[in-house]
Amino acid sequence: MKLFITIVINLFILVFYNPFPDKNISFDSDIGHNVIIKNGKIENSEVKRKADIGRIASTYNLTIAADFEISYLWIYNDSFDYFEFIENSIHTITLPSETYHIFLGTILSPEHHEIITRENFILSNDSTINFSESQANILATYTFRKSNYDSLNINTISFYFFNGLINKNLRISFANFNSTEFQLSYNKIPSYFDSEWVVKGKQKVNEGDLYLLSNSIKFPAKDSTITNDPDNLAYADFFYNLPDSVTNKMAVQLFTLIPDFHTYDRLYDPLYNFPMTQRIYQDTVINKSRKSSKFWQGVIVETENIFLTTEIRISKDKVFGFHFRDSLAPPFVLSETKQVQLGVMPTFWYGKFFNKTDSIKIRSPYGMWHFPFLSLSNDILYHKGFIIHLFSNNEWYDSKPVSLLYGNPGLRLGFKPEDLTLYVIPDRYRLEIEDDQNEIVSLKAKTTLMAEFDLRNNDKNPPNILSYQILSGNILSNSLHGDSSNTIRFIARDDNKIKDVNVYYKNLDNDSMWVCDEISFDNGYYKTKLPILKQGYYSLKTYISDSSGNFIEMLMEPAFYIDNTTSIASQYTLLFSSFDWSAYPNPFNSEINIMLDLPSNFKKEISLEVYNTIGQKIKTVFNGFLKNGKGNFILSMSGKQSSGLYYLVLKGGDQIKAKKILFLK
């Protein structure tokens, strides 16, 4: 377990410690470097990438000497790179005789960073290169301002170098330094770097709200102002629907990667209550081609169940998703509103076939990852293995187990690619895969994929699905209301041409029949609107064929739940962790005690009300201001109130929380 936790944190989360009082510095790059600095000194650099110096016979010693303490050193050319964290002013490495570029940096303070570079150095004998702090003769001071030019404290700033020669990047991140400016000293930024400032932070008055700003430093020869203009900011509330098997006694953590900083901290961050939400702000004027304009959301449940979303970008009126950091993948609409629900079950079939005449190969649509199944909100879900069943001419041909790549942490990469490849003779095949590791409103759910294709044809691959979503109104959900506008929509693609698309639904009752819904195509999505349905669990069957006779059929049993009795709950899904309360005993037969414990700095008026299941307000328990955020109340139910389910609804500002209570006479 300890090894697993270590690997997960190294893969997904940079955990910051205090190098200065309330100040953190972190380094990272795509080649796997990270370091922890305490009291201004590098304490730990567990992950280091050493040079392969044995590939050329002629090697020489290269010594880097400086009149300052070097924090890190990067030596590279178009086919090779070497990175090392250093706490010294001199460093020697043995390298093959080639031409190199040298990039080194030192941290003078959390607010001041120096970089010195040397290009096109030819190593032909034992050599020493001297660097002087005076070479960093260009000083750029970045001042953070609000739109009215009042000072803006930024607590996180990240500096990226995207190296076009070796297709790698170096990131230097300063976190929690709480400053209104940042200084960069350097001698030059080499032309082969696509360099960029990425500034992220939160203002003191909005503790917990994350802001994303950016500014270019390609030629910052003079002072620059980075402005936070509220008119540019859009926000979304991210709401996590966790599996019902996750109880509120489990340790659960919500974190955000933007993509290089997060709210997860083992020492200081509180555990989030169920369900979990987080409001994220984003600057909508950021250049959309920049990596800095996307972020991840994720959940860790007792360090075992990990939910990672796709990359996300917020606009003024909707939220976009991007598949797995793949630059070739087009964005899809994750939410039509400012509310984004994540971790919604069950999964849908996401795999794409890359078949050849003699082999069947399954990958994600863009070939980089190995995820046959995703959740409805395109989350990467924690799953164990499954089995592929293969049939030829309606007779069993082969079965093959599929397991995670490198165990649990491999869920970031998916399942073993060799398990998702089957070598066969040319013929027509039917492939079946079942994923039964899902839940829908306390009921175990499964998704089954059946695909048919002919390896003897030019078109050997069936269609694939990029995004599959169930919407209640404009909100992604798995618990719908029969009187709402409920929509099924998905993106389907094919190597050739899609011929037929059909969606069927039926109640999970054994006596129910499949009903085919009318399909429309609008703005890239195949869509169908569900009619008014009675309460209960419903399955979905989706059939997609192409003009070559290949097809997939995806069965989700169940796919959603129709709840016609608790519509009041859908109005109160913005559940913020800043409200802490309890109500006991529950169930109760006459009185129930309610204890509120809000943050002491919460100064807004609150209301505590009781509603029945059809949304009618029964009574107001309290309306006003709480002293120090604390309050104790007793709710008495009169004899005219019938036994049954009721809702306590707590409102304060733009924050709302609902709790179910059961009254038994």
C-alpha cells in the first residue's frame, strides 16, 4: 500500500513542503524530474535521469563551474538530454563528443529566479565552461494587478520551457509564495524554446477558488503587468457523484491539476464531505492553444479508487473536455452549464479498433492510451481486469483476460496493450467484452460491448464512440426526473462511413420491451430525447453500423434511474464543503436536533428550511445570521405531518446544502 501511495503521488501530484515560511518551490518536467526544497535547500531528488554515455566511444569530461550555487542543470541536443538537481557551484559529467546546449538555473528567493543558457557548445576534449551571475543581465519584473490596478497576491506561478529539439519540457513552479510580483533574470531565451509564463493563484478574499492567468515571456526585456480582469473570468462548479459503495466513513480527497498545481496536500488540506464540489475560475481570454488553459480534476478514495477526468477548459457558458492530453483529439462539450458532474456511472465503450488482416487491436480512439471503457462524463475510473471473448462464424474462437498496465497505478495508462491485441486468421469475427464494475443509485450495473467486423475487407474496423452522455436538462446525471427534459447524446465516428444509428431503452423489469427512440444529428452529436417515464431503473442499447457491414452494439444495464419522488434534491446539488452540520436522531419520531458549524468568517445570512419530496416548503427553522458560525436548533414535526422522507435545506450566499431526514410517527 505504501508503495502504491508513493507511485500515485509521483505520477499525479506534486506534494509541496515549506522551503521558506509559507513558501514552496517545486521543479518538474515531462522527463520525470521533481525535487523538494526545504529552507531554501534541495532536500530530495529521488527521480533523476542519467545520460547514456556508452553509445559513442569518444567521451570527455565537461565541467560546469559558476560563481553561484546551481539549483539544476539541463544539458541536451536534438537526440539526448541530461537533467540533474545540484546544490553546488561546480558539476562534472562525462559525455560523448557532440554539440550540446546548456541550461542552468538558480533560485535566489521564491520571488526571484535566474536562468543562464549556453548554445552550440562543441565538446571535443575535456572542457570547463564558466558561468557568472552577471550574465543574467536581463531582468523582467512581473507585477500582478486586478483590472483596477489594485495589487493582486498570486500564490502560484509556474514557468515552462517547451524544448522543440527533444520534445520535452521543463517546469519550475513556485507555490504559496503570496507575492504581488515575480522577478526573472536571464541572459537569453534560446529560439528553440517555446517559452511561456503560466501564472495561477487565488486571492485571499476567495480562499479555495483557483484563478488561471498567463503571460508570454518570449521577449520580456522590460517590466510586465499580469492583470486579473473579472470580466474575463468564467467559473464552473465541479460536483462528484461517487459510487454508492463509497461510504462517508472513507477518506476521500478532491484535487485539481491545472495542470501543474493542485489543492491536494497531505498535511494541510481537509477531507471533503460527500458529495464533493469545487468551484474553479478560469480566464477565458487565454490563448486556447496553450497547455496552461486546461486542467484536470480528480478524486482519491482511501488512496485506492482514483478518478481522473479528461483535461478541462471553462468558457462563459459551458465546459469543454479534451481527451487525455492528446493534441489530435478534438474537444467535446462536457457540460452545457456551469455545473459539471464527474464520476457518473456506469461506463460506456470507448475503445477503438485498429485491426489488420491477421490481428485485432483495441486502443483508445487516438491510439495513445489503452482504455476500453470510460464513465459517462469521460472520467478514467478505477477498474480491475476483464475478459475478451472472441467468436468466429458464431462459434467460440478464443478468450483472453485483460489486466491493468503495471498494476493499480497503470490506470493512468490503461490496460496492458498486449492483452488488447489478438492474433487471428482472416475471417469475420464477433468480439464481446463485459464491464460489471459500475453502480447506478445503489444498484450494480454493467456495460457489455459486442462488435462485429470482417478482417477480409478493406474496412476492418467497426465504428467507435468518443463521448456518451445522459443529460437531465443540461446537466450530466445518472438519476433523472421523469418530468424533466432528458436527453441521450454521443459522438460516433467511423473510418469509412456510418450507416445506421439506433438507441433503445427499456425498464429493467423483466416484462418490459425495448423501445426504439428517434435519432437526430446536431452539432456533431447523435441525440435522442426520452419521453416521460415511470419511476425505476432503465437500460440503454446503442447500435451503430457502417457502410461496410461492421457494427458495435453497446448495452448498459442499467444506464440511469428515473426518480419521480425526490425532485427537490435536484435543485440543491451545489454542495459546498464549507458547511458542516449534523442532524440526529435520524430517523426521528417527534424532534430532531440540528447542529451547524460554519466557518467563523462566514458573515452571510443563512436560512434553514424543511421541504417535502415534491418541493413544497413545510416550515422555516431559522433565518438570520449565526454568531461565530455556530447554531443549535430543534425541529419539531406537528401531528398533521405524515410519516416519510423530508429534506433539510441550508442556504447561505450562493452555497446550498440538502440533507435527507426520515420522520416516523
